[in-house]
Amino acid sequence: MIVDDKDLAYTGAEGIPSAKEGDVTRKTGSWRTFKPVVHRELCISCNFCWANCPDTAITLDENGVPIIDYDVCKGCMICKQVCPKEGAITEERDTHSQA
């Protein structure tokens, strides 16, 4: 199949998933089997996890320590993979309990 440049033209934001904080369409965390857990005492605030999160599920607190929005996090664990500090982000089975 030959693709013409006109087929690739930008048509605006229609159909692109929203990345706005609090948007109900982003709440996909119930799909998760495992979840990342940030250990603040080990975090070096490099922001690699924040920059690499494909779901924009990570924000940073006033000290640059990541906060994970579990309503949005799908558990891909990319944050753990890119973290240069051993043990700063660990993987735990998600029971989806409110506690």
C-alpha cells in the first residue's frame, strides 16, 4: 500500500486521548496487575520516571519526588526500568483495594 502525504495530514486534536489531569477518560488503572511503588527515601529526583511515563501518570512534588496517579497508571513498569537508583521504584501486585 502506498501512503500519500495527504493521508498523513494533521487533522486537529479530535480523537487524540486527553492527558488532562482528572479527566474521567484517563481512569484506566483498573487494568493493572502490578503497580510501581516509589520509595521516597531512595529517590534521587532525577525525573526519568516522570519523563518516560507513557500515560502521564506521574507528577512531581515540590522536591521533585514522583507521585503516581494509580487511577491512570496501567502498570507498564517503564518507570522502574528507567530509574537509575536501585530499589527507588519497586513492583508490587495490585489488589486494587482502597487501603
